Amino acid sequence: MNTESRNKERILIVDDEPANLKLLDKMLRGQGYEDLVLVNDSRDVIKQYQTARPDLILLDINMPHLDGYQVMDQLKALQDPLLPPIVILTAQNSKEYLLRALAAGARDFIGKPFDRNELLMRVRNLLDAQLAHRMMHDQKNVLEEMVQVRTEELRRTRLQVVQRLGMAAEYRDEETGSHILRMSHISALLARTIGWSEADCELLLNASPMHDIGKIGIPDAILLKPGKFEPDEWEIMKTHASIGGKLLDGDDSDLMRMAQQIALTHHEKWDGSGYPNGLAGEAIPQAGRIAALADVFDALTSVRPYKKAWTVEAAVEMIKDNSGKHFDPKLVDAFLQQLPDILQIRIRFDEAGHSD
Ligand SMILES: [Fe+2]
Ligand SMILES: [Fe+2]
């Protein structure tokens, strides 16, 4: 080791004997260690440790007030993942004594009286180990941060794709952007009311706008036809649910899985009379049941090219009548309970030309 070189590492030295402190200070300074924090009273260690953030601690065992073991207990209690190695300074070398110090958290010993070479070698080794440990710790943090940033990017991209898909479906349909907004917000509100977590409500808010994405696959002549459908046209129209289900299938993100479920099952009915699979009751995914109720309520109370808007009262009556038939009774209860807030959503996402 070149004695000319400077060592940036900070070493905390604790000894009640001023002569020992002085000696260690001299030996270490002679080796280029300039950043030394000397502590004479063991009761000051924690405070000094927290301000100095040393890379190594040299610790006497036999001290008044707090002995070395107690100091180590206090340091351990801080639960600092970067707690530096602790080297015991001791005149004792009985095996039992040294084992006790090791068990208490010491990493190494330096016998008194101090041997200069031994001291410097142990200090250098432990400082190197601590620097490597710190570097790995920092690198882990950097990596974790990078992963977080990338994950957030992915999440945002996925949300964008999903929202744009929803918009694409709107272009093909009489349904408007405000319908999508109202329907998805009502869905999230119903989900929250029946006890879904905030995170799942957020998923539903983002997934439900794609419920009619399958209409992309319906010919214009049918999709845009004013007036009533012929039975065969109606059959084709109904395929939008399975088309949407296929379109969104195969991605295992929570968002896409929920969107897929909703596209596929938002026309299923509680009593099994819906489409495309005639599922009944709880065999219908809850997200699909929620979207069904929110979608129907908003569609009924909106103007469409082929119909006038129903009044809220008439739509509410229809939903009540269909509890246990078209709709999950538990959701109808949630709907009735939240009616004032649902009407607020209607006001919030109102559109010109559409009224009750
Ligand atoms: Fe639909
Ligand atoms: Fe809809």
C-alpha cells in the first residue's frame, strides 16, 4: 500500500481510552486515512454513526456506560442494510470471548496492543468488502429503478393501445365517445360498490371501453342500418361479442384479459338467455355482468339513430324488472344504491344533443 495515497473512506473509532484513540488516529492517518471520526463516549456512537455514515467501525468492548456489545445491539437495531463491518478492539483473546463478539455482530478483531501491520491489513480488507457490498447494493437499486421505469412505460403503452382500439370501434358505431366514458365510469362505480379493490376498479375503467370492439367485424350494411334488423342480420350483429373476444384473446396482462372477458360476455344474461354462449349466473365473469348493466343503462338513456332516449325512471324500472333475469341481482342492488352518483356521471359526461 502506498502511504502517499489518500483513502476517502470514513472510519468511526470508539474507545473510552483517549490514548488508544490517539494511537489509532496516528496509525491510520499515517496510511492516508484522513476521514476519521473519534468517539470517546460510547453513548454518542449512534448519533455519530447516523451523521457520519462510516464505511468501517472500530469498537472497543470494555467501556463505561455502554459496552461494545450494547453498542452493537443499538447499531443492529437501526436495521441499516449498509451497516459497515465492525471490528472489535480487544486485549482479550479467549475463544469464548471472541465467539460472543462475533455472535453480537463483529466481523473481525484487532488485538491490543495494536500491531500496525495487522491493523492496516484488516482495515483495508474490510473496507474493500464494504465498498463492494455498497456497490452491489447501489447497482441493485439502479436496476430496480430501471425495471420500474420500463414497467410503467409498458403499462402506459398498453393503455394507449387499448384506448385507441376503443376509439377505433367508436368510428364504426353509433355509440359515441361519451357513451364509452359514462359506461366505463358507471362500471367502475358498480365494481367499487360490490367491494372490488381500487386497482381492479381502475382496470375495469380501462378495459370496459372495448366492450364493442368486435363491431369492427360487422359489415356496414348491418351495423349502420337504420331501423330494425332482420333475424339473419341480428344473428350477424350478435357475432360482435365473439369477434371481440377473439380480437382481444391471447394477451396475459390483467388489462387485456379483463377487456377480453367483457367483450365476450357483455351480452350474456343472468338467466342464461344471452349470447354468445348462453352462460348463466356466476358462470358469467363478474366484469362482464357489471359491463352489461352499465352498458344497457347508458344505451337506454341515450339517443340513438333508431330510437329516442328513455327517461332515467323508465330505464331504472326496466333494470329493476330484469333483476335475476337479464342482470345479476346483487349488481341491480348496487346500481339502485348508487343511482345518485350514476346520475352525476351522466351529467359529467353529457354530450350536446343527448338528453333524457
Ligand atoms: Fe355489445
Ligand atoms: Fe356500449
